Amino acid sequence: MKRDTLAVGYAVTHEYLYVSSVMPDGLLKAKERLKIPGDLQTPDQIVDMIADHVTSSFDDSPSAIGVSVGGHVEHAKGLVRYAPDLAPHGRHWKNVDVSSQLQDRTGLPNYVDNDVNCMVSDLLTTEGLAGVNDLVVIYIAEEGHGLGSALVAGGEIVRGSSGGAGEFGHVTIQPAGARCRCGSRGCLEALLSVETLAREINWGGRHGVSTMAEAASLVEGGVVVAQTAFRRAGRNFGQGLAVLVNLLNPERILVGGPGPYFSEVDWPSANELFQAEFEAAVADYSFSDLQDGCKVDVVQLGPETAASGAARMALSREGV
């Protein structure tokens, strides 16, 4: 790879394509967000959109492409096995060979991975995590539509036999609970989604909540049923975190994402209720003194982080 060329990372979401370009020295050169047209959301169309952007947007051809997708990604093959949260066409994201399609379209080396694994690559650069070898990163997507994690043990990302390790959002918390977008019931992701919050808050027709922001606004206004819903969500999240503490004994857990769960500026009361409950649940359900050696921090996470991380992973894979 030429030292003066860059790598480009793309984070695919159900609505936007986030783009970051990174220089070989690790410097973030540029970033942008592209709206995905409503009629261009099938996997082949998204790959075409990425390839068209690569070939038309840079004076010199990038040296490598990184692609981040939320879901089950077998990175060694560049294969997206299942990405149910890429609505409305998530059902089509099964066994999609993104890497081969990009290679055919662009002729460039590429790297495809799960979105939170990509975020780890960026966090290792920006969050001062040098020397932290046992780490968990957890991301809750917008409106709770997606909850993933990356597991780092002994300084290496734990991927599992087919890249499926870290599907934290599909840990079953309530076997008879809410239906998840994956088709199962009681998944942690489903319990933290806007649909579950709205159902609890709107019970009896007292409110007309349909978004996380509307639910959080009721919390800020002192509405008890909304406060209870956020506490319950925090408790469920903390139970899941305790599972990770007990299984992996990490040194650090980093959590984040857009919206009220992690915004102490826009929705301080909602954030405080959620965080207090998940911290208490971790303490209640962790084994021995494992929690004492694990620091939980809230950090900025989002598709931009995944796009930058995908570019950094592509650089690393190409030996820069």
C-alpha cells in the first residue's frame, strides 16, 4: 500500500451510509453521511452505492475499503450472514457476500465486519485504551433498534467460529417477553426498544408515545409511568451486563449510543434513572467481587465510530 493513500470506511444503517476516510498515519481525513434512497436498500443496491461512491469521490483510488454492518458478520469471508435490523429490507441480508461483490465492482481490497467490532478499532485509537486487554463495548442503536457488543479478551476480538460472538442484544432476559426483530422473544434488544417503552407508557391510552425522545420528555416532566419504564429498561440492561461480567471478567465495559439512555445533557432524568438501575443490577447479579474490578463508562458511539473503525481495520489488514 502506498504511504500517501487513504482507506475509506462505510457504516451501513437502515437509513444512511456513513463514510470516513483515514490516512495511513491514522489521521481522520474526512467524513460524510449519505441518505439511502427508500427504493435502494437491498444488499446488492447498497453494495452498488458503496462502489459508486468509491469510484467517483476520490482524486486517487483508495488503497482499501472497510465496511461495517450491524449483525452476524463472518469477517474472514466478508460474508454478512444475517442483519435483521437493516429495515425495511433486513430479511434480504442473509448470506450476502459483500466482500466479493465489492472486489468485483472496485478491484480494491476490502474488509467487512460487525459494526461494534469496527467501533473497537476506533476506540483503541481515541479512548486511551492502551494496555486494556479485556474489554467489552456495547452499542444501543437509535430507538433501540439494534443492540450489539464487541468482546476483547487477551487483547484480541473474540469472534466465535463463524463471527457471531458478541450478539449481546439477543441474550434472552424474559422468555415470554416482547417479540424481537430477530423472531425470538424476550431478547434484551427487544426489552430496550422504543416499542417496549411505548407499550408500557401508553398502556390504558394515557399517552401517545412513539419515539424515545417523547418517552424521555415524559420522564423529564415527572410522569411516573415513564420513569418506571426507564427504570425497568435499566434493570434489564444491568442484568445483561452482569452476565458479561460473570462470563468474561472484563477490566472495562464501554457503553453508548444515541438517544435518552446515554444523554445526560438532553434528557438528564431519563439518563440518570436508566444508569442508576443498570449499575445497581450489575452489583446485584455479579458473582463474587468481579464487579469491583470492572469499570463501566459511557462513551460516544455511533455509525461514525463504526465507519472510522472500518477504515482503520482495512488499513491494518493491508499491513499499514
